[in-house]
Amino acid sequence: MDTLLNRLTELHLLRGRRVRLLRRFLAAALLLAGLLVALHPASARGAPSTATVVSARDLPAGSVLRAADLRLTDLPDDLRPAGALGRLDTAVGRLLSGAARAGEPLTDVRLLGVALPAKGDSGVVTVAVRLADADVAELLRPGQHVGVVAAPDATHASAELVKDATVVTVHRAEGRGLGVDKGPLVLLALPVSVATEVAATSLERPVTVTLR
């Protein structure tokens, strides 16, 4: 009788171990599936997906994109925006026309049409200037090439400060200050050799641009 009871006890313990092992296996499988969904959501669901360039961190307008600013991720084709970039090398060195949040897909219209040197490579920086004529700002678009001209004043004649600057973005909202409206703010990509002069002059004299 004791032998039978011992045998039944052993069987019960064995079944308990099997149940615990099965539960652990199922928990591990569910955890693995969850990780796969998190890392590759589209492929885990079986939905078609495409590699897409997204910003690796928050990026300000006018950033010259570096490899460290970008990463590739798979996006479902039905959620992928039109014009989304699929290779990092198509974005590196390009100028971002507007601010981008971390993880935001980058499209062709968010980047200027020409590649600019990365920061520190050959001295291209961005400078904010206010234009004297708001109507001129309405003609500007990101990627456009312009010249920068300072208006004459009591001690200075009119002067062309730079022949070729690239428009990064235009803020057309009027400023507020002491009841006087400020001109539109334009962000320009300039060679570092003239950036300081352009920035300083724009604070002292009205500045406009010539269209190229």
C-alpha cells in the first residue's frame, strides 16, 4: 500500500514539474513574440514593410544631417508617407528645412535639393536674418539660392554681403515688440567666412535678398 502511495505521489510530482515547465516555455514564447513585434512590428504581423529613414533624435530646422542623426526602421507600407527616404546615404549631408521629432520619417520635401557639407567639414553654418521687405519673403522657398544685400544708411552705402546663400526656412509670422512689427525671419545657410558679418549687419541695417 505504501509503495502504491509513493508511486502516486511521484506521478503527481512529475506532472506538476511538467506543468511548470510547460508554463515557463509558454511564457518565454510569449515574451519572445512580444519582442519581435516591438522590434519588427510590420514583419511580425506579416504586413508588407519597407526600410525607411527616420530621425534618431529631435533635430532643429537647418540641421545638416549626419549619419548619427539618422537610423533605418521598417515601416508598414500603408503607413509609410509618400516620398519617404529608404537609404541613409540619400539624407546624409542634406539640409533639413524644418524641425523633426525623434522617430519621424524623413521625406524628400523635408530636405533641400542640394547636399551641404556636414558640420565642421568645410564651414557651412546657418544664420537667421530679418528681411526689410515682407513681400520678398513670400517669394522664398527652402532650397532657393539668394544674394544678401544690406540697405544704405547715414554712414554706409548699400552693399552685397554674400552672393550665394541657401534658404533653409522662412518664418512669415510678424514679430511683436514695442508696438512695431518686425520683418519676416529667414534662416540662411552661409559659408562661415561671411556668416558673422551677415549676422552683425542684419542687426544694424535693413537687409534684403536678391533672387537667383
